[in-house]
Amino acid sequence: MTRKTLPLSSNFSTSNFSAVVASLSGPALDTFPGPVLLLGVDGAVVAANAWATGLAAEIQDNAEFLAVARLAARENTTTRHQAEIPAPDGGGMMLLDLVLLPTHEGQGVLILGHDKTLEANLRTALVDSRQRYKDLVEISSDFVWECDAEGKFVFVSGKGVLGYQAEGLIGGDSRSFLAEPLEPDRVSPFQTHVPVEQMELWLRRADGHLACVVTAATPLFGADGSWLGARGICRDITGEREREAVMANARNRDRLLSRIVRVINGEIEPENVLATAAIALTRSVPESGCQIFRLDPQRQGGTSGYPSDNAFFNAAHAGNIGGDAAVQPVLVSFQAGGAQVEITAGEWQILAAATRFERVMNGCVCLWRRTDHARWLDDERILVAAIADHLGLAIAKVAKHAMILNLSRTDGLTGLLNRRAFMEDLKHHYPRFRREQKPAALMYVDLDNFKLVNDSHGHLRGDEALIRVKDLLVGVTRATDLVARLGGDEFALWLDGADASVAQERARVLLERGAVLRDYSGSDDRPLQMSIGIAAYDPSQPESLEELVARADAAMYAVKRTGKGQFQIAPPAQTPLAS
């Protein structure tokens, strides 16, 4: 039995109670709404109602309680106890509030019980409910708040708000808590007059950073209907929004990358692939221009393992870009083995990444943007790095195509244009000279006694002689001229913008330098030398390319018939060639 002794009020009269008890009959005890026991001075149960059965058993087995009851009877003192006994219906335990009243002249104690079970259970349930609500609120939200009619905090949950101490916010204006003023059509949940659910807000943390919260709020009204303020809860979802932003940016990068790669792969002409890629990348990155560089295979891989100076050449560009001086530091960085470069040069900011194929750098891609525009974003850096991987493959394909094309257009031994390529380029140049009324000259060069070199010294020596001839021809031409090996020991030169006098001077220099070919001769009396035929193009004469070629060829054979080792200029167009 659990009990608590409480003295009763002095208003109770022991003599009056004793008189009432003496007059009680059995039915009166049975009608009392709770346990009633009458104990004798010896502690024996004199009378009891049906409710007191369990209480009587508890009393008889509790010597301490019986001692308290005898003391109450002897000293004529009314006391109060609490007891927990089994319920009569077997449905658990009952909590009783017991009043011990001494009878007449201390002959016994009347015990009256009041069932407190329901009241105790309700009190326990209320405490549990409050604790459960408190726990759920703390779990489901980051903070709980309440604001008055002026929008000032009057309550904030104990653990504080976004780095602020709770007590520091009390009395503070909720409007200063917002990251920025709300739009006119939106009402702050801290000052709402209507219920708010799942409203997202950007608040300012104590450290100055922004936080996104989702809030639910309800308005508070007085008994007279006046608005008193609002209370609600907020949950910090900044991490969720940041993760969503990262995923959205990743999806956007993948979409842009897929589109650019699709455009690159969809380009049929290999020589247009890089230009198409530059345009696609410029359109995908706002306010930018694009420039794609290739590495010159002839200058790739110096003794240091990195490309030599000026190894990069502009392969394609689109949009607004800066000049060579601005991009030079980027190229220098890549020459030193850099992977990604970001610099500011004057009015330009440049973001660049090296392109690679099979782990070997073969170029780079540069994005240009003016410094008064937005700075580069992390997503743009990632996109450029990703597109560089694809451009590395595209550049490799372009380089391979260029190599194949070059092989199909050049002579395998000397590297000069072959006959087909030479004639195609002539057809391309010829109409321009006619339009611009510029002179030009075509030179046909044939080696004398070359067969004897092969017969006497072998084909290897003959190949060396042909390469030496190539060097002599290139030595008397400019970058705008065309030099070709037509086949065997026949060569041709197209002198861009040269008239007859210039062509003659070139022929004289060529014959003088050609004296070195005697070292390859098969015999002293039949030296290796050159016979040259020249046909000057006069833009004032209506001559076709085929007629010009025929005049140069005829002039060359005229030299071979008249002594070899010389040059001859073909008569002007429409004039018969002298024998």
C-alpha cells in the first residue's frame, strides 16, 4: 500500500462523526460511493461495504497502517492516506484517497475511501500528451515561434533559431529575420491573419548565410475577435534545396553536353567539326565566345616532353574573342603541362581546358567572356572540362582526316603536292587571278639524265636526289606559291603574282643552285641537271588554264630538245612556239 498522510481541516468534529457512525446501519455503509471500513481499536474490521473488500485485505496485512489507525483513534486525530488496491472487477489497480476518522471515545477508526483512479489517470495522460506533443514538435521542426501583433517574437523554442540564441530573439522584429522583403502579394507567416501551410521562406542565419525554411503558421485571436499575432513552426530545408540545385545543375550540364556532342557527331564534314563544336559551345554558355586550338603535329613533343613554343594554332572560333596576346598565357600554361586554366587578361576573362586523346594532349578549348559580365560558375568549369574530353577525340579525328587528305594530295617521297592536288589548286587559283587581273607564272621542271642515277647508284641514291631537288624548289618559292612533283622526275611551280621577269630570275637562281645535283650524276659526261619551261600568265589575254599548262610543258620540252640544263619562256598566248 502506498500512502500519504495529510491532516484534515479543523472544521471536522470528532464527536459529531462518532455519533453519526454509531447510528450507521449496514445498508447505509453499502450505499456510500466508495470503500467504507470501521476498524476496532484492536485493528479488526467491525463493518465494511462491498467496495472495501480489497481494502480490508490490504489493511489486515499492513502492520504499519494499523499502527497509524490505532494512533489516530487513541489521539483522536483525523488523518488522510492514499492507497492502491486491486479493483473489485479485476480490471487493474485503484488509487484511493482514505480519510481516517476516530470514533466515540477512541473505540475505533472509520475509514472513508474516495476513488482517485480516473483523476490520476487523466493527470498522467495529460502529462504524457504534453510531453509527446513537445517531442513531436521538436522532431518535426527546427524551431517553434510566436509573434505578437507588432510582429515581434514573444516566444522561440529553447534550442534557438539558425545560429541565434532563443533569448536573443525575444522582442526582436521578425521582419529583420527575412533575407529580403516579400513580394506584395505574399504575407509574412510571422504576421499572418490566415492559416499558412508549407510556405517556403529564405531567412538570414546568424553568420550571414541564407537558409531556406518551410513554415506552417496559425493566427491568434482574442475573445473579442481581435488579432493578437501568430504562432508556428519552421523546418530548415536548405540542405534539401542545395541538393536539388546540385542535381538540377548536373542534369542541365548533361543536357548541354549531350546536345553539343550530338551536334559534333552529326557533322558530316570532318573539317567542319571543330567550327560546329565552337558554335554549339558558345550557344550553351551565356555571354561567351569560344576558341579551339590544335597542336601542330610537326612541333608536338619537344625534348622536355611538352609542346614547343607556338605549337598551337587556331582551328576554330565562334562569338566574341580576344587577341593572341590575351590567350598567350593560357597556351604557355598548357605547354607546361597544365590541365585547366582560368585567367583575366585586360577586359577578358578566359576559362580553358586541355584536350587529350589517349592521354596525350592534342589541343585546348578556350571560353572567352568580358570582365564586366558574370564570373565563371562551377557548372561552366565542369562543362568545359567534360567537353574537352570529347573535343580531344574530335581533334584526333580531324587530324587523322587531315593526314589522310594530305597523303592523298602529296607525294609520298618529297611531301610536295602530287599532280592531282596541284591541278585542283591551280583550278582554284586561276579564276581569282583572272578576276583580280594579277600576273602569275607556271614553271615546269624536268631532270636530265635521272634514269642514269638509278641505274648507276641505285634507287636509294635516286630518292636522295629527288629530295634535294625538292629542297631547291622550295628554296626559291614563297608560302603563297605552289610546288608539286608531277611524277617521276617531273616537277612544277606556280609563282603567285610573278610576271615573266620574276619567273626568269627564279629560273636562273634555280639553275645556279642546281649545280649541286652533279654530285648525284650517273656519269660525268651525262650530269644530273634541270630543264625548265616557263609560261607567264597575262590576265589581259583570254587564255584557259589548259592552254597555260600546255605552253609551259611545250617550253620545257623545247629546252630538252635544244641542249638541256637551261630554261625557256614560252611565247605569249596564241603565239606559235618556236622550234
